[in-house]
Amino acid sequence: VGAYDVVDATNFTLVAKQVGNRVELVGRVTKVHTAKTKYGKPYCFVFFNDSRQSVKLNIWSEGLAKLSDAPSQAWVGKWLSVQGLVDPAYSGRYGTSLSITITSNSQLRTITETEARHRLKSPTPTTGTKATDNRSILAGLDTTPSHTGGRRARGRP
């Protein structure tokens, strides 16, 4: 059992429920897009589906510099296990995407299809109700301001 919820990278709805949480994203690469920013820095998007609601990896120049194997078209069809924080949705002219930004080589692991299917059927919750879910933790915190002064907090009248 992994440290994070395992989420199917092709299921936009399940990934959307994990925004702001660290997860293990498992999926097969369908597309790799490499380009340069307007400032000439390289970046790469690795997609797990080809729809207007996509799940992808963002790998900016700093992350690319830390990878031992730079993403290429050879990645298409490979299965990946990716650990990271699910970024808020981005909507643009090509649709809406959810992503994990890669900043370290240790976040990515190539796995077999057999292992991917095994990881995806593991009994970990993917509904955002796990005790380590950031939203659940924050909701459980008492945000009511305390009206006890410093002396009263120590049990003095």
C-alpha cells in the first residue's frame, strides 16, 4: 500500500476531487508535447488522455533539468506512476486540464501494464475522504477565535 491515494490518470472527475492533495497518479501516456516558452526555456506536457478534459504532467525547464530520461515520443504507450500534488484546473482554448508539476526525478516511475492495473485496483479511497486529505483536515480545525487571554489560558482568574 502506497503513501498516497492511487488515482486513475484517465479519470478526470476522480483527479478533480484530489486538487490540492498529494496522490499517486497511474496511467498510460497518450501524447508528449515539447516546446519552448516565449523566453526560450524548454517545457513538456505529458498527457494521459486526449480529450477536452485532460490529465497531464507539467514539466518546466527546472524539472526537465532534473530528469534522467527526458520525455519524448518514445514515452507514448508507456505506463507511469507519478507522485505529486494535484494542481488547480487550468482552462484554456484547448479545454480544461488537471496536472501534477514535476520538479524531481523521484516523482516519476515507469511501470508495467500489469503493475499499473494492480495499483489501480488497490483498495485505496479516491473520493477525498481519507484522513490525510488536506480539505478534511482543514475542515476539522476549529477556526473559532479564542476569547481567553494569556492569564486565563493558564487557569488563572
